[in-house]
Amino acid sequence: MSNSVFDLSGQVALVTGASRGLGQCFARALAKAGADLILTSRRRETLAGFEAEIGSLGRRTVAVGLDVRDSSSIQRMAAQAEAAFGQIHILVNNAGCNVRKPALEITWDDWNLVLDTNLRGSFFVAQAIARGMIAHRYGRIINIGSVTSVFGYAGLAPYGASRGGIRQLTMSLADDWGAHGVTVNCLAPGWFKTEQNQALYENQDWVDYLNERIPLKRTGRPDDLDGAIVFLASEASRYITGQTLLIDGGISTGSTRATVPPKTKT
């Protein structure tokens, strides 16, 4: 297969939640594949350094403030993005948050924060950007899910509910917008160290336990996601929609070992 089907030159990608973490990894990979970037964050000033980095790659870039929990903010962002670049070809719906607590301690406000950000925000950002994609009869929407889109974990009730919802939302939007040339897929990372979960990685016993459950015997590195995000954004995935692509080192194959270790001879 020609590498040209992965070339994003001349395309514009919008990445939400690009001030840190995986959002920056996604944006960087798309820029290296040739895309120009629209970067968003709740506080636009937090994007200044990363905006300069993307510019140093020879890509056009614009930073826009966006609070995905605010409908008017979403509409302003969409208008500013289209005014800056015209057509938006790729949307990476990455903005998200988490509240890590036992289920009995989750408050009403905890639940609303996580679901409004991760699920409702993703839908209304997709809706706002899809209007232009449908008008141009072309678009690639990549919703960022998680291994929790298919697995349940204690202490992550609202987060798991939001990510499971992202998977279902992806399938629904794929059916809604496929006839208009817009594909909608979900990229679901497994365990990657980010600012949201870095406290967990300070516990080496937990890290060792997690690595034992992952067939590839390690947690993810940021560049493990590069190929997947470019693939879903490119022509290489033109006949794929409504799917969830797990990038998880194989942990979703099962959380326990079925084999029994051999007995040690004495």
C-alpha cells in the first residue's frame, strides 16, 4: 500500500484538550503526517508553547479557547476554527477529565463534571464540527475512548460510564453521518501514564501488577498511539466507521491468566 494514503498534507485537524497529555501526542502525530492544526484548551494561553512547537514543524496552527461544558463556547470555537481555515477535515474529540473515587463516595457534582465533559461535550463538539464536514461531504471524526469503554474498573464509575457512552455514541454518529462522507471511530487507549493518573504510577507494586496483566508486559508509551491516530484520520481508513480500536497492549484479552504455573521440584 502506498504511503500516500496516510499523507495528511493539505488537511486541517482540530484536536480538543491539546494543552497536555495525549492530546498533544495526537496533535503532534497528525502534524508530522502533514496536517495543519487547530488546538483547543479551556485556557488558550496554555497552548502557546505547543502552538510554537507545531509551527516549527512547518504546519499552520491556530489556538482557540474551548470549554466543552459550555454550549456557547463550543459554537464560538467552531466559528473561529472555520474562519481560520475554512474546511475542517479531521476532529479528534480528546478533551476529558476523571474523578477517581469509590462508588459510594461519588457526588452528584462529580458525576456531572465527568459526564458533561467526556460525553456531552464530545457529542456537541462533534455536532458543531460535523455541520461543516457534511456540507463538504468529507470528514474524519475520532472520539477518544479508553479501555474502560469495554472494561469495568472499581473506582471509575462515572469515567467508565462516560467512556462506554463514547463507544455507543461513536456507532450512532457513524450511522447518522456515513451517508454524508463522514466516518466516526473511537480510539481507545489502554493504560498510558498521563497527568490524570500519574499518582498511580508512583506505586511500583501496582505498576508490576498491571504489567503482569498486559500481554506485552508494559504500559503504553505516547508514540504507541501515533500510527492509530494517523490511520483513523487518513484515507487508509476510508471504509472503516463506527468501530472502536483498542491500543492497549492486549489487556482487553482478559485480566487474569488461565494457565497454571508448573510445580517447582524440590
